[in-house]
Amino acid sequence: MMFSTRLLHPTITLCCAAAVITGWLAIPLATGTRAADVPEVGDVAPAFELVASDGQTYKLADFKGKRAVVVAWFPKAFTGGCTMECKSITRDGGKIRDFDVAYFMASVDTAKENAAFAESLGADFPILADPDKKVADAYGVLTPSGYARRWTFYIGLDGRIQAVDKRVNPATSAADIVAKLEELGVDRSK
């Protein structure tokens, strides 16, 4: 049996493209996550209850109506970019604390790994552990290889997502968080 190497007829190609654009045909993205699976601005942020590097358990619900929340997902403790991002947030954490916000880094590493990572860098903020990857999946950050994408979520007092930064620069992470908090009009600490 021989197969043709010719391209599809232009009309068929246009119809397929139109179906994708109008939503009649859903094609997963190459990253393994469909766009519909990623919470968007205005959506209620997925709930979480996770153990952190400081040994405490943090629940998103505990902050609703009290403080804005920043969750900076990262792929893997003790790797180059993640170390750079954690150092940035540790070094300039005081500028983030100028806002009335609870802020966390988060990964699919274990709490023990994240505690060692935080200790090695002198991190003075909690690093959330999601080893069963359920919360990472709910936030749409879980990659096909099982790591989290480097995305930062900004959650308002009402529990809704105010912004998602999908282009995090590890070296300037803290400054970028501060700029976004200012842009969103998050209250300053009292």
C-alpha cells in the first residue's frame, strides 16, 4: 500500500483551521494541558491545603476576605532557575511584605525537600509542597513530565484570580511580583 505525500486539499485545511478557531474541534496543546484546564483571570482560584517548608499547613480559604495571596509555582528544588527565583524572593521579600499579602513558592517536591531547599537559601517565606500533584493539576501548571510550570498566580481577597504571570523571570521574580501587586492595587501593609 502506498501513501500520498501530498498536502491536504486547501479547502480541507481551511475547514480544519476554522473548526479549531471557532472551538468546534478541541486540540490539546503540545504541553499536555488544554487551555480550558488553566484557571483564568476572574475564575475562583482552586482551593489548596498544603504543608510548607516551615512545617505549617496553609489553606487558601484561610486568607479569603483577609489578605491577597501570591503563589509562585516552580519546577524543582535545587535546580538553577528555581534557586535563582527563590534567592530573588528571599533577598527582596521585604518589598513584597510591604503589601498586605501572603506569598508562597510552590512545587511538586515533598515538604522535606522544600524544607531543605528553603533552609539552604535562608528563605524566610513558606514553600508549599504538592507531592501528589493534585493542586498543581488544578492550577494547570502540571507538565506532562510531572513538574510544575514556572507560573505565578495572584489571588484577590475574594478568592478569585486577579492575574497569572506565565513569563516569570527567575532573576527578577521579587521585583516583578512587587510591580504586579502595585498594578493590581493590592493594599499596603499597615
